Amino acid sequence: MTRTITVAEGAFAPGHLGGLTQHVPFEMVDAVLAETRTTQARVRALPARVVVYLLLAGCLFTDHGYGQVWHRLVAGLRGLTVAAPTAAALTHARRRLGPAPLKALFDLLRGPGPTSATGWVRWRGLLVTAIDGTTLSVPDTTANLDEFTKRASGNSGSYPHLRLLAVVCCGTRTVIDAVFGPSSVGETSYAPTLLRRALRAGMIVLADRGMATNDIITAITSTGAELLIRCKTNRKLPVLQRLHDGSYLSMWHGTTVRVITAEITIATTHGKRTGSYRLITTLLDPHTHPAFDLVTLYHQRWEIETTYLAIKHTILGGHVLRARTPNGITQEVYALLTTYQILRHAMTDATDTQPGTDPDRASFTIALNAARDQLIQATNIITGTVIDLVGHIGQLVLANLLPPRRLRLSPRAVKRATSKYPPHGPKINRTTYKATININILDTPP
């Protein structure tokens, strides 16, 4: 049995991502290196293009040091003469490259991706998006502590954190844009700039009640996008006009909004629970956008939590980021976002070939493991004249589609404790239940 692989020439051979290389080809990497003026003056043992792929590959193997990541890049190149850099050489190469090429690469790849997909990609012609934030742990070094802060919990053993805020396409879970920085700065401070950059007319953005601020709503409306945001029940929103579906028109600091109050009852075999939602939206016509449908749409906001689950749990596996300096952290986070994005592109390209297949049935874990295998084997690096949008990664995704989404209820509780000792206090019920939901639009009292 013989196996033929096609790779770049000479010192550039280790620069690849296996089957994912077609989503971030050599020409694209060379273009961002030229744009950011980081192309090497002379060809070294570690050319700049190879270092970019090393950083991206590092996000496929987050539990490995960069030395071990290098071994995986060259594992399928037996018979070729390739460099054997030391850990120090890999460190110097990453520092020499800097974060600018990775940021430029992410800017090229960010966005909703293919929008022909089914599911909740578009709702009544609007691209459905959501905004929310999370935190990532960074190494506890002196340099990082100058930029990032620890949680204000008094726990001296905790890691410093950075705050990541993203706008995500709910249907494909691709990242439209993201910002990050010290966790000492709140989400509502990062949000206006991000929203002005990420949104445009033809979109609707979903957000929780923490985003219901004047600056954020002004930022959204200035782009021409629509909004659907939960707001606090004690917020005074005067009734200007009552509408036939139970909603009413009001004013939010000069912006006309529609207010919807709904009572939601979730029933399981374990019992019932009823709560109320108060939503505001710039979609003012109850005939084209009924209140009931908007309440149902708002549930798609949780898709951004699935995005963060894939990044923090599936890719990072709960690990702390590697870089020991703020500049290195910036480089690593852009590499992480880029790697996540190209995995999502590979998954959506595959499901798009089967009309009617919802992208949320594609398994991120399957795609990630398939990408890891192809990188180690150095396969499908350079494609032929006809590009196969499905590829080996897509074939595995399509062969292992998840079942259609079921309506289930799961408590927001840690299912696996970080401590081996039993927790104090009452026992938490962590069972997942099948559920039924009843939505009742409430008329606002006079």
C-alpha cells in the first residue's frame, strides 16, 4: 500500500491544516502576511506562513505544547527533510510574527458564512443573530496581570480572565465579529463598538436584559438592523398605542419600540414552572411580526451559548490559554476564533449539500476530531482543480448527523464539580427532562 501526499515545497511543507487547509489556503495566509508586513525577509527554518498554521493547529490540540503540535504537523511528512525546532525557537517565531496576521485572517473569515442553510439562519427575511459575552482564563504571569484581572472573589488561586464578546449567527453558529479585552471592562462597554461593526440592515439581533441600555439600543438602530431584547419588568415604558396581539408601542429615549409581555409555562414530568418575559423590539407591525412568533424567536438567543460551549469545552477542554504575555494572548485568541470559524464553515458547507438539513444537526465534536486526524496524516492539503466542498470532514459530519432538536429542559447547574469533595447545601437536581412549553401573551393593564 502506498500513500501520496501533496504539500508545499521546502521549508513551507509543515505549514498546513490537513483537510481544513482549503478553508484557509496558502494564498490567503500569504495575503495577510503581506498586508500586515510580516512576511519573512529571507526564508528561515520557520517561515511566517508555517508559524500561522502552527498557531491554528495549536487550537486543534489545546492540551499539547507547541513542540508536540509541531510533531503532529510533520507526522505525515515522513521521507521529507523538515525542521526540528526547539521550544525556544517556536516561542521566538510566534513572538516575531505577532498578533496582526491572525487578526487580519479572522477579519477575512468572520461573518455568517453560507446563508442558504435552513433552520433559524433567516427569520422572515432577517438574518438571526445574537450577542453575549463570556470569559477565558489566561496564565497567571506578571505580564498578564498587568493587563488582565482576577475575579473579585478573594480567591488568590484563581487565574486572570479576559472578556470575550461576540455576535453570532444563530442558525450556523458562526462568529460574525468579536471583541475581547480585560474582564475589568463590562460587556455593555464593549458592545456598542462591536455592534456598529457587526450589524447591518437585514439583520435582527437578540440579547438578554443586561444589554437593554441606551447606548446599545442606539448602536443597533444606527446600523439599520432590528432588535429583540429582553428588558427588566420594572422599566417604565408608557403605553402609546395598544395593538391587537396584546403588545403595545412605546418610546425608549427617542426610539419607537414595541413591548411584548409573555407568560411562559414549562411543564415536565417533574412539575411545572411559570415565568414572565418582557421583550422590546423595533419590529412594530403586529401583522407581519406577531407577538407570539417573536417570543418563540427569542429562544434562539441560546444558540450563542452553544458557540461558547464549543470554544471553551470542546476545543479548549477547560484549559487555560497558553500565552504568557498580553501580546501572545491577543495572537492566541484570534487563532482560536479563526480555527473555530473554519470548522463551522466546513460543517455548514457539508449540510448545505443536503437541502433541508438544519446546520444544528452537524456535530462539532465529529468535525474537530476529523480535522485533527487529517492534520496528523497530512491529507487533503492541496486540492485538485475541482474543490470538494464536503471533503472527508464533511462526509463524517453527514454520516453522523445528530437527531432533530428535541424540546428538553436542563437546569443551569454544574454537572461535574471541579472538586472531588461533595458540595455543601441541598442536593441539586441535574436531570434533563422532556418538556412542553405554553406561551401566553399578556395584555398590559391600563
